[in-house]
Amino acid sequence: MDLGCGIGTVLLFLAWRFPEAEVTGIEAQAISYGLAERSLAWNGLSGRCAVRHGDLREAEVRQGLSGAELVTGTPPYLPVGSGPESRRVQCGPCRFEHRGRIGGAALAAGRSWRRGVRGRCAAGFQRGRVEMAAAGAGLCLSAWMDVFPKPGKPPLFGVFSMQREGVPAVREETALYLRGPNDRFTVEHDLVRHALGIPVAA
């Protein structure tokens, strides 16, 4: 299950990476929901993938999804007023917390989870907020990794892994740099694209 799936990007990645899996996304914005449905249909995935329109914090929207083996999410992570917002109707709520804070997504994940929870869920400099949100949902942060555009730049976002219990010390993964000092894509960047089924430029 992908919480706040937007136009379905992560949903499609998951469907490609796990070809036997049934995948469901939840999206509150009507425009994004419609685009996600079109993407699934265009890629011939409507048979095992679906998108639900609604707020992920509402139990009725998640009804029947409580046995998910993997829950992913990319919830908004910036407090409203902490930065300039795009004029595009979809972009602001994707990055700024108009519909609630990170804790709401963590709580929804915890209520839907069966084995493990992984989520790309916040900018790297907000690890403290993610840990608090996880604890409030009965989850524990087990690993995290910062993703940088290139050396010398601040992180674009963080990738966080969570699970319900029995977590050892939090493991910090090696940071991922998308470009090297020469501005060319790194080998690690290309390996990620390959793993997600995205063509790698020669």
C-alpha cells in the first residue's frame, strides 16, 4: 500500500519491482487521483493495482487494507508557512502539511501494517520529527538514509525504514549522491534506476 500516492509514481515502481503483488494507493487530491488511475490503466496494471480517493487518515478509506505486507508513503513534511509554495494546485499540498502532519501518515501506516513498514517520508534534516511520529504510531525507526543532489548540497530528502517492534539501534545507511563532483550521474544513481525498472542513460 502507498499512502498519499500522488500521480502513482511509487505505486508503479512497486508494481514493477514486485510483479506478483497487489498494490493499492490512497490519494486525497482529485487531480492526482485521476492521473494515477490513468497511469495504471495506460500501463495495463488495473487488474492488480488500484487507487482510492480520500484522506489516508480516515478509517473507511483504508477499509480492507489492514493486512498490508509493505506500506510506503511520501507525506508532506514542511509546516505551512515555512517556505514559498508553488502556485500549482497540486504541488503545495504535496510538500506542505495542509492535511495534517507526518504523524497522521505514520499512524495510518501502523494501522495498516502486517510485517514491515518502509517509507520515503521526510527531508533528511527532519529525522527528529519522523522519529516522534513513528513513536506516536507504535512504530520504531530502524534505518534511514539521506539522498543528496550532489556533494556540497543539502539533502533532498531522507528514506526511512520503520517496523513495529524489536528494533535494534537505528542504522544509518550510506548516503546516496545522485550526481558526482563532475555533475554526472553516479553509479549508485544508475543502480537505483535499474532496480526500479527505469532506463539508464548511456
